Amino acid sequence: MTNNMKKTILILLLISSITLNACTPQTASLSKPHSTEIQKHKIKLKKQPVKINIHHKFKGFKLANVPKQFCGTWYRADPYSKKARKLIITSHTVNGDIAYQKIDPDLKLNHNSVKQNKKYAGNICLISVQGNSLKVRGFLDVVDLVYKTGFFKGHSCLFMSYGTNPQAINGVVFKERAVTLQYRKFDFSRIK
């Protein structure tokens, strides 16, 4: 091999290695400013609140008014979490569901009906108020969630019951997040 051929091969190898290096990912020191540049231009998406139409009419139902003693922001927690979840009750909604009352006693709701499942789809619930308790359930659900006003160790709360036995207490929601977290491991089923 002549010296010119060796130089040509060496130049070709050098050019090919430069070309290959240009195609490989950048080194960490070069990619760091690039990643901060992306973070500067990152768009933060905000959750848009679900728009609730409280003026929607359902035959046999009317918009319900939730009593004031149940309204407000309540907090609940479970023993396995260190975070409290919100339960927001307004004058016409329960946790984002529009509250209705059944006014037609002859209207039969059937959770197996495809037609009714389409008709009553969405954020809607049925409520009924009896004394100091508020019963809430989905339009086609068969089990109520019952909230009763009361006090636990001097704190205003709502006692919750699921199912057919409204006397059994399955949980409690409090007005204060700190109180909720303080009693998150308490066994409320012992309360009578």
C-alpha cells in the first residue's frame, strides 16, 4: 500500500467516525441545557372542572335542595393513606353529582334497563332527607349512602352508613382535614 492510499483510508475512517458521532445521542453535559429548555416551555394543563347542568329536567324528578347542615367541604381518610379526600356538598350537588328527588311514586327504576341506563347517565343522584340524615344513591343504584350529622370528640362530623343498615357506622367525614387525618385509623364501627 502506498502512502497516499493509507492517507485516503485514514481520512475516510476519520470522516465516517465523525459522521457516526454526529448521529449518536448528545453527551450528558450537552443534553442537560436541552432538558431545562424543554422544561421552560412545558405547558401545564389544568384540570377543567366538569360543567354541571342543574337545569336539566328528568320526568318524574325535581331538583333537590340539600339542607344547609350537610353543605360544605368535608374530608375523609382511610387507615392506609396519609391524605384526606374531599367530599363537597352544595345546595344542589353531592360530590359533583346533581341531586334530584323522586316526585312520581309510580315511576319504577330498573338498573337492568338499557333504556334507563342511557337516559339517566351522567353525574346525577337521588337524595332524601329524614330528620338529621341525608340518603344519597345513584339513579339506578339499589343501595343508599346515609350521612347523619353529629359530633365526634367535640368535632362536627357526618357519620356515614352504607347498605341496608343505616344504624351501622362505616366511616366519618370531618370539616377539618387535620382532624380527619388524626382519626383515620379509628374504628368507627364501634360507635353506636
